[in-house]
Amino acid sequence: DGDKFDMALFGYTPAEAAALDPQIRMFHECVWEALEDAGCDPDTYPGLIGLYGGATVSFNWKAQMLIGGKQEDFGSMELDFLTEKDFMISRVAYKLNLRGPAVSIQTACSTSLVAIHMACRALLTGECQVALAGGVSNPYPHVHGHMYQEGLILSPDGHCRAFDADARGVVSGSGGGVVVLKPLRA
């Protein structure tokens, strides 16, 4: 639902929202929903809220923006800020007024899990009092299916059977998720 991105809520102009990588749009929404579900308002929360996460590389989205002349509209650096996964975490933290650590993580398939681990460590060391952790993968364009190649990680039959004796590989997908973590005593 990238077309339903609430650009005004996050302080984007229509032109910025149109150029913003759909993964970054989705991550904004996931973080906002997680904060809402946790009843945590960054503007009134007295402690530090950290953000840890990452996204899939989105070469095709950036290429589409370059072909569409967006570099002339925004300039090279601003277009990078709108389309590169490496700027997603700091951008979302800034837009939502999160005042704790903002750490981009990229460990391929384990990005969200590593983000949760790092967020837990930050809570234990006192770097923040609340931590959000997660990730997003929403490659552009949306492609269905995959080409199986012997010896690689993709499933030969298109099914992922995690923790099952019949597991034979993975299947890619699209989506995003964020969890809010805090010590039990908080």
C-alpha cells in the first residue's frame, strides 16, 4: 500500500514522498504503528528511544528515479537520502523525533534478528530506555517466483519449511516489521 503513505504525518512534500523508496515508506509506517501500539509518544517520553534496523538494497527503485529525472529535481545527495537503505534508520528516527541511538544494520537475511539483538544490548547497557528494532524488504519491481539453482539457498519447490525435516531452502518475500523493546521494570 505504498500509495497510501501518510506523507503529511511524517513531514514529506508530495515530491519527496513520490521519490522515497517504498521500503522506507513502509518502515516509517511500521515504526509509527509499533510506537502507537506500545503507547509510546516520542514527543513526551522522558527517556531515550533507540532505533535499530535495516532494509534490502533497492537498486531498481533508485534507477527508476534517476531515469525519471529525480536527480535534477532534488540533487544527487538528497536523492540518495530518499532512496538509499543506509539512510533509512536515521531518517525515520529524525522524522519521529527519536532521541536515542539510530543504527543501520545489514546482515542479509538476519538483519531484523541482529537489530533485535543490538537493541536488547543497548537496553542492557543503558544507551536507551526504549528500543525499536526491525526491518523491511519490499523489492521493486515486485517479482513472483524464483529460478532454482542447485547448491544455492532457494527452495527447489517454492516452499519454505523452517525448522522442518523436509526444509530444502528459502523463499523470498516482501514485508516489514518492528518491535518495541523495554526492560520489564520500565
